[in-house]
Amino acid sequence: MIRVEQSTNLKAKPPQGELGFGKYFTDHMFMLDYEASQGWHDARIVPYQPLTLDPAAKVFHYGQTIFEGLKAYHGSDGRVRLFRPEANIARMNRSNVRMSVPELDSELFLAALERLIEVDAAWIPSEPGTSLYIRPFVIATQALLGVAPSEQYQFAIIMSPVGAYYPEGINPVRIFVESEHVRASVGGVGEAKTAGNYAATFMSQQTAKESGYTQVMWLDSAQHRYIEEVGSMNVFFCIDGKVCTPALSGSILAGVTRSSIIQLLESWGIEVLERAITIEEVYEAGRAGLLEESFGTGTAAVVSPIGELCWRGEQLLIGDGRTGALSKRLYDTLTGIQYGTVEDRFGWMRETGLQGIIRSDIME
Ligand SMILES: *Cc1c(COP(=O)(O)O)cnc(C)c1O
């Protein structure tokens, strides 16, 4: 069902210590086309190559495009596993529906992921903390300037070996709370992983970086009070012994990591409140010494502790500014499950059948 055209011009692989994030791409990519008359068709794995598109292709003008992000991990037992691919596939189809893109066949999508990983297995890095980042995406390719859904699409999967997110150990970041610009609004497309949501954040992100902050914390569009996300991560707070995270209000991306963190915490008997959280409340808790921890969650970093906030010029130190015990435990457990050193009691890891080298080290 999936045709494979092997590359005859294999690329040199970068040293694992220099991978960084999203800089290098494997030798092959998956492609699938859509025509209104034929549906999705011509599933193929081909050498990694540029796409040729008509300048009138709708993706360039109206932004009809969606992406996903997930990882395959080389376990310390040598086995290669995908983390919750079904969740990413389901989310992509929800994004597709929101952006008027025809849904993908979930089984074909999963088969494409598995086959592509197999073809490019030599690219799965094995050093501690490394992984194979997988980027599925769809673009509207019809050459027509009418403001209406495209009748042609291309779906592709590209893969990038990525380095350890915390080469010097997990460390808290400083976050700038954006009180003017917003990322998304209820009723809009904030819960779809679509390109415009990200381009719209670059301006705030740059301003925050220039002031020494790593990322931006987003507030709701109507009142600029309710906390939504941090950069492109979901966010959690531990206040006075309770864990809370913004409820999925319609403008928040439903992170796979977010849902995994909630399930992990609940399995430890720690209740997670999904509710509306105001920035005032967080500052009040902080001033009262009740804000114990805060962290972001996402596929790239898994857990990213937050050490400091800055909102309307007022700085707030969280905990003692160092990685909190719960953040550390969540990070260690989730990465442990991903690298196969902690038992996967949730059935999150999908075996690929690939066997690489067995690492003698054990992830911390
Ligand atoms: C992808 C993304 C997340 C995190 O989702 P994961 O599935 O955990 O990687 C959170 N917020 C935004 C805006 C995102 O794009």
C-alpha cells in the first residue's frame, strides 16, 4: 500500500552531540496526495526533497495548513518506541476538521509513521536524551486564489534527529507574561495546530527574548486575566499543595504531554484541577508564599520548570527559583517511560519492532 523509493544519495549523519532541534532531516519522507475526485491517494516514501508548488497554492495565501509533532525514542534496552502516536493522529484530524482539510485515514497514518521510521532507522539517535522528532503536516496545494477550501492537498511526514533538550540538566526558565497581545481566542483556531497561531506569537516572543525571558505566557483574549499557555507548551501550577492547569477552553491546544502529566499525577493520588486560573491568583499565591511550583509541558521539552514570571513589570520568583520536586519527579517518570527504564503502566509506548544498540547507561 505504501510504495518505497530508496534514496541512492544518503546524507552524512551529524554527530549526536551536535543535533540541536529540527536542524537535520533524515534521508526519506512520506508523501500522500489529495484530489477532490480521488480522495487521499498515492502513499509513498521518497528521498527527502524540496516540494515544488504553484505560487498560487492556497497554503501561501490563506494559511490552510496543519502540523503535528511527536517523537520516537531509542530505549536503553535497544528497542525503538513511539510515544502515543494515536493521540497525535486523532489531534491532527481534529485540526483538519477545524481548518476544512479532509481527514486522514488513521490506520494509513500510523502505518506511514512506522514504515518511515523503519526506512530511516539508522537516523534514530541513541545517546541519552536524544530522540527522533517526527513532523507530519498537510498543506493546501490548489492553485486558485478563491477564498475557499482547497480541492487539492499534500500530506507529508519529515523526521529530524534531535539532541537532549537539557544537555546541562533540567533548569527553570524565566517567563514574560504578555498582557497586550494574545495567541488565540475562544471560537477561533487556538486548539488547532495550524501555522498562523505560531507566526502570530513571534513578535511577543522576540520582545520577551530581548528582555532576557525565554518564553511568553499567554492570557485569554477577552479579559487578559486567565492563563492559557506558555510559548507552545501547556502550563501547570502547584498552589498550596494542589495542582491545577487551565481547562481546555477552546483557545488552548490539547497537549498529549498535558494529558499524560494529568494521568501520571492522578495515578500518584494527586488530584489535578482543570479550571480557570487568573494571573492575579498566581501572583497572590506567590506573594503569600503558596506558589510551590510551575512548569510547562510539551513534546520537545517534556517538562520545563518555570523559575520566574514577569507581569506588568512585577517579578515573581517561583519556589526558590530551582526545579521543584514534583516537576523533577514528573520529568524523570515520563522520560523514564519514554526510554523504557520505567514501567509503562498506561500503554503509551508503541513498539516499532526495531532493535538498535543497547545502551549501558540508564537515564536519570
Ligand atoms: C504542540 C503544542 C503544545 C504541546 O502539545 P504536546 O502534544 O504535548 O506536544 C502546547 N501548546 C501549543 C500551542 C502547541 O502547539
